[in-house]
Amino acid sequence: MKNNWSESTAKTYINKYKKLGHNKDVALRVYTSRLLGRNPDLVIHGGGNTSVKTKLSDLDGKSYDVLCVKGSGWDMADIEPQGLPAVKLKPLLNLKKKSYLTDEQMVNYQKRHLLDVNSPNPSVETFLHAFLPLKYVDHTHANSILDITDRPDGLKLCKKIFNSKVAIVPYVMPGFMLAKKVQEVYEKNPNINCLILLKHGIFTFSDNAKDAYKLMIKYVTQAEVAIKKLKHKKIKQVTNKYNNIKPHQVAPILRGLLSNKDSNDKYIINFRKNKKLDYFINGKTVKKYSVKGTITPDHVIRIKPFPLIIENKDLSNLKNLNKLFNNYKQKYIQYFKRNKSKSRGKKVMLDTAPRLIYVQNMGLFSVGKTMKDCLIAGDLAEANAKVISSIEETGQYRPITEKDLFDVEYWSLEQAKIKKKMLPLQGNIVVITGACGVIGYETYKLFKSQGAEVVLLDKDVKKINDLRKKTNDLCIECDVTNKNSVIKAFEIICERLGGIDILISNAGSADTGAIAELDEKLLRKSFENNFFSHQNCASQATKIMLKQKNKGCLLFNISKQSVNPGKNFGPYGLPKAALLSLCKQYALDYGANGIRSNGVNADRIESGLLNKKMIKSRAKARSITIADYMKGNLLHDEVTSKDVANAFLHLALSQKTTGAILTVDGGNIAASMR
């Protein structure tokens, strides 16, 4: 493993954080934490932790010995000093003679001795860091260390590989008892500079930041070299039976089977495929080695103790898939019951949905309640596949016991890391057409704030590219008047997110002209933009929703022109009138499937359609000011794109409403629906 320490970069960190009021110790702690956190073979998604012992002043002006240790919710890859809460060291050391603390006592004690009570909670391994007397302590879940220790002969291998400066610690669940075990090991041999925690990870420590980091690289490299020297035997692979079923066709079905119709729980699923994953998934004995547990304990809170494995032949049989999902559910329930009886305290079973679905001869579908969770699960799956494959080539994979894994999965301190307040649209996949327009973008921001995963479609290549620079959400170039373009876009959506729950069909164009004198091409083009484009998208969305069997919602941006046409606005109003009928037709045809279809009739919204030039023209035609034109409604108040976005949200959340048209125009009796 490469040592990425740079003297010049280290000095840059010291100077940068000095200006921000932080001392050299903390600056270097940030620097080496990031070096560790940005190496996926060492740390992945919040794993591991680091600390530094230094002196800081409290409000009383006195200087205290403190332990700055990684805080809950922070990732070492981009940690800042704020992510290293300072805990007064002496109170921690005062508990060295304590034989036992409950988790609640440990957490409360750590909080009570924070220099800043508003800091994040210190790591669950705070006492371990405190009990090691060296200034800098680094902890990772290095792949090569797990590769060595997650075996029946892991202890024997460690003794063969590492020198007397390395102590080997048997598996103990993280927390105060692990800290006590480390204290015992260190006191027996205070000359050590490294701890190998069997089936867990590695600690290195020194009074110098550079040396602590260097030791991590040294021992991880020794493990890597040792693994290469072991005799390797390739994992036998299943026959590559090709069929015509594609990931985008499977994803909505899997997503539907995952969702809980009673609780309205929905999941995001993401497909990924590469050579290393294929090798792992297509192993003939994958059903043995993949279900033994995770390579390091804390992965279990993200990916469950075992995956769901689907043979390719089962994809074409929905009954088989239903059976596999039910079997997984029952297996998880039995796992819970079996281990609950052996555990302390009351345990409430978590959801029974798998977080990893391995489909042989296809790839991995990772599962999460948000896209972020889903991608994290996928990354952890790749790390687990890499390590387990390596072990199976050279021996036999054996992680911690099922009971130990259960204790971590149902440990309140671990669950606290991933528990978040659930937003109204969490788990929902929303697709917005015309997303780069004023109304589309306002709608995107609003739905995103409500927890939805939003996909943005627009035909403007430049605007889509600009949007990609501003957001991590999926942005797709799509001409909604082109059926093939729409089909392709929805295939990407299914592969990347699993399906669709809400379509906001918003794209359109505004053409004008006296109807009798109109060029037929312009009228047909307007119908393509303002009617058929909506049908193209609604048709594809509905087909996916039917596959999911989990209801759905179609929302159309219609117009007041559909019921109250304006003079010389026929090319726009006629397809909008047809769109209103289309909206109702979907409500009629698919209501029995739980698919709702509603529309918004807006008027005089400054946007890409009704731009400043058009507003000026229409105000002039009426011999009124622009302000009076925009406020020309019963409420005498301008209606904005935010009002339209709020209307879409209202309809999306109105579970018992379909076939409805919500007017957003400030009041216009001639355009009212009833």
C-alpha cells in the first residue's frame, strides 16, 4: 500500500487550520484522518476512527488535556476539526479501574465531559483511544487485515506475519469492554505500536502523526504481501446461461416485492456490475460463503447479515421470485428470534427487506431507503465481495459468529448512526420532465426537500450539463416527443433507481396564431409538444408502476387554456384540452391499480413559456401594465412557479384524490372547473 504522506501538504494543513484557530496537533489529525479515509482499502463510508491527545482551553480560560476523537456522523475522508469533538481526558482515564459500564452510562459520561456540549457524540471507541497513552491513534477496517483474520486460522496467520510490536486481540464487541481488553493487552506489553483486532480491524499509534499513519501503511502492506504468498485456487463459477432479461426489466419487479404495501415503505434499488462482483456472485458456492456475515461487524447495519441470492432462471417466473422474497423474510425472522432470546434487553425487529440482491449472471441490486443508503450498501457489497473472494481462494471465510453479528446489528449505538427523521416522500422516485425550466426546477427543489429521489429530464443538452454540475441527482437528456428517447430514459431510471412512483409531466411549448390561418405543421408540432409528449411519458411510467404493483401517481402540467381558451392561443390551448382528457382517462383506466392521475391548471406564471417578452406583449394587447397583467386575478396577487410546485406536491400527497384538476391562477371564474 502506498504511503501518501506529504510534508508540504502537512504544512499546508497546519497553516490553514492555524488561521482558523486550531493548533498543530488537530491540523495534523485532520490531515492523516483524511489520508486514511480516502483510501477505500482502509476505510469506507464512515468506518474507522482516529484521535489525538492535545491541550485546549475551556470557557474558564484554563487549559485541559483533551482527547479529540472522531465524532458520530463524520466521515474521515472529509473530516474537519468540528468532527473531532474534544473530551476532557482525565475523567476518561479515571474510569480505567472501572470493570463495567452500560452503553448508556458510557455515552452519557462521554457527553458530560465534552468541551463543547454541542459537539457530535464522540466515537463508541472513545475509551479505547483514551486508554492507549500515545498521542495519535489510528483505526481502520483494512481489507487485507480482514482478509487475514476472517479465517479459522486467522490468529495463527497473524502470529506468523507480524512481529512482537503487534498485539493480537480476540473479538470483543466495540464499546467499553473492548477498551478494557485493549487496556489489559497494552499494559502487558507497553512496547507495542499496533493492535490487530481479530475479525474487526487494526489500530496503530504513536506520539507523531506521521509515524502513526506510516505504521498503518506498514502493517497493512505486510498483510497484503502475505496474502499474495498464499496458495490460490479460483472459485468455481456457475454456467453462464444468457437470457434476454435486462436489469431495467427486473428492477421494478424487485422493487415492488421489496415494498411494504401496508406501511407504505418504499425502497430505492441500484444495479451495478463489474468483473469482481460477477466473480463473487457467480461462484458455485455463493449460497454458502455469502451468507456467513459481513467482513467487519459495523457493515451489518447497512447490508444486513446475509443477502438475497437469485438464480438467473428464476427471473422469468414471478412465482419463484415471490417465493424467494418470502423465504428471505422468514429466514430473517428466524435469525431474529434465534438471537433475541440470547440477548439482553428488549429488541424490536427491524424491517425484513434485504439490502443486497445478488442475481447470478446479471449483477448486484443494492437496496436502501434513500439513494445514499443504496449506494453505500453497494460499495460495502463490493468490499465484502473482494475480501471474501480472496479468502475463499486461499482458505475458508469465517467472520464473527451470528450472535456477535446480531448484537452489533441491534446495538442502539450503531443504529443511531443511520436513524434519520423520515420525510413525507422518502423512498419515492419522482421524474420531472422539462426539469430545466422555471416550474420544473422549482418543483424539483420542493420534492427533494420532502425526501424524494428526483430524476430530471430535459432536451436542452447545455442546461442538463449545467444542472449536473449543481446536483448529484440523475439528470438525463431526453426529448419527450421522441418515444425511443423516452423509453431509453426510463430504462436508465429503472437501472439506477429501480422504478418510478410519481411522474410530473411538465414539458411543453407555447405557440400562438389564429386557428384558421395556422400552418398545419405548427399545430402538429404543438400537439407533439403539449399532448403526445405527455402520453409518451405517462405510458412508460404507468407500465413501470404496473410492474411494481405498488400504486403510483401521474401529475400533468395542463393549463387554464384547456377550459378557458385565449384568443389566438389555439395552437397551445387545443392540445392542452386534449391533455386534460388524457389525465382523466388515465385516472379511469388505472384507478383500480392504485395509480392516481391529476393535473394542475396554472395561468400567468412567468417561466420559459410565458417569458418576459410574451408577458410584455400580452399586457400591451390588453392596454394594462405588466404588474396588472400578472396580478389580473380575483386575489390581485401574482402566481409564481413556487405556487405551481406546491400544487404538484399537494396532489402527490393526496392519496385519495384522482381525476382532479387543481387550478392555480389566483382566481379566474371563467377558468374554474366547477
